[in-house]
Amino acid sequence: MTLDKGVPGMVLKVDSIGDSDLKERLMTMGLTPGIKVKVLRSAPLGDPMAIGLRSYNLAIRRKDAAHITVEEIEA
């Protein structure tokens, strides 16, 4: 499953980050394999989405979230 398929309330574990223009930047900001993230909400038209990780919230475009492979760990 990829992060863009997540719905608000889901808690996910990042498995890998595929090649994209933002890969290095996302990893620098703490989005690394093994980290837990929680899908918080989506903008009114669905893009971007907000996720919570470590001690902050991050808004990410769904097109970029499609490169992040995750697995659900809680509903």
C-alpha cells in the first residue's frame, strides 16, 4: 500500500521511499523507513494530505505520497 491511499485516523509504518525529487528532503525531515505516521486529514479537494510523524505535522501532496510504501499497523 502507498501513503496516498491512507485515510484519516490510520496509523502506518513506512517501509520504503521510492525514487522521487523529494526523497532526500523527506528523509531529512524524518520520514524514514520504520517510522510510524498517522494520517490526520486531507484538504477539502483531497490534496494535500496532512500526516503526523515524530513531534510535528507534515503536509504532503498525494502525488509525492504515492512514492512512499507503507503498511497499516493500527486502524
